[in-house]
Amino acid sequence: MKKIIFFSLWYIAVMIGFSAPVHGQLLKRLGDAVKNRAEDRAEQRTEEATDKAMDKVENGVKNKGKAVSSSNDSDQSNTSTQPSGKAENLSVKSYKNYDFVPGDSIIFISQLENEKIGEIPSQFNLLEGQIDVQNEDGENVIHIPQGPGAVFTPRMSDQEYMPDQFTIEFDFKNEKSGLHHLSVDFGHRKYYAGGEEILPGMDFGIDGVSWTNDGNYPDALNSQLEQPMTWHHIAIAINKHVGKVYVDQFRVINVNNLTGDPHNVTFVVNGYENSYIKNIRIAAGGIDLYKQTTTPARIVMHGILFD
């Protein structure tokens, strides 16, 4: 009986001693398996999160691409080019005659930022009527009040400062519509004194520009000019006997029978309504676009301003 008990105790002891390292190995393998599984699950979740994020990015890119494609398709037939910054649906055909290139040698440029509101702008000589500086759309502009109107010209030491080839640019608006009651002369006092040697001035009317010839506004421009208090960009290019006038993105008149010499630039605005002028720029030079293939000069287009 004692032998049996002793043998049993010995067997149990041997089995316990034998199973201890096996149990440890099993626990280690189980721990490694759990760790590996946890890492696999973490990696799987990371991949799933990455996939979802990439799906969102791809969908966003696709949607944006559709929007851009739609916008580009629209831009091919409709473009926005208003100097006032307002988007309008305008055909690309609107630009087919826009060949204005500004002069590169500045003669005069208006700077109204530091002018006092309500006072006559110091850069100009007021020849007739009334003008003052007012703040419109967050910037100082020249205001011609309703009433007597105004005749004014840039203040220059020499009043005969214009070359044979030059450009004039400015922005204009009034409280009714269009460019009505606006004129640009090239030697106001001499012109009205009967001097035929002065380059004739131009009048901006309801339907078009009257110069040595008459030029009508295109229908697309007429619809824009019907809007009150809307800025319109005027550009004038003169090279001896040839002259062109542009309104916004349209060329509205092209003449080749000019006579006389330009002496200065004079703005005439009748006072039927409040009117406003800003961004006056007078420069010598300018270049015909057909010469751009034969000259190294840099061509800068100012009439196409995409939104």
C-alpha cells in the first residue's frame, strides 16, 4: 500500500515537473497569437479607415472635376469680364474685336486715396461746373453732382502734353444708366475757340459713340448699359489718324479719318444726374496686335478679366 502511494506521489510530481515548461510554452504561444491578432485587427481597421478617407477624397475630386468641367463648358460659351467685378453671361465672340493694348509710358494716372472727401481732387483743374471726391464702393472716386455738370482736365505743368500715339482708360458710371452725357475732348479751350488743328473729341450717347463717324453699341452691351450705378470701363486708343474706342469688352467704334493734333485730355460730363469717374490712366504708346509676331515687346491684355 505504501509502495502504491509512493508511486502515485512520484508520478504526480513527475507529471507536474514535466508539464510546467509545456504550460509555459502554451501560454507564450497564446500570448503571441493574441498579440498578432490584435495587431492584425488594428492594421485592418487602419486600412479600412484609410480606404474610407481615400473614398471621400476620390469622390470629392470627382465631384469637383464635374463642377470644373461644367464650369469650363459654360465658360466656353459664357464668360465674365466686367471691370466692376460683376459676373455676366457673355459670349466669347464678345472679345473677337477687343484688340486694345494700353500704352506703356505713363503720362498721368489718378490717385485719389489720400484726397479729402467733399473737396475738388487736387490732381485736376476744374474748368467749369462742380466736382468733388466721394467714397463709392469702398474707394475714393470723382463725383460730378447733378446740376451744372463739369469740365475738368488733369493738372499738368504743360497743357500740350499729348503725343501722336496714346491711350486713355477710365471707369465711369451714373445713377441712371449707360454712358449718357459723357464726352472726351483733346484741347477743350482751343477746340471751342474754333481751332481746327485740334483733334476732335467724342461723345458717348444713348445708342453709341459719336466721333468723326458714329458707332453703335452692340446689343449685348446695350443690355448692360441699362443697369444704373454700374461701372463701365472705357478705353481709347489713338495713333495719328486712326482711333478706336472700347466699352467693357466691346470695341464700339473704329475710325481712320482723324485730323488735327491732341493737346490734352478733357472730361466733359453734363449734370443731368450724379455721375462718377475713377482709375483715369493716360499713357503714350500702345501697339497694334498684328505686330506682336514681329516685335519682342510684351503684350498685356486688359479687357479679358475672368471671374
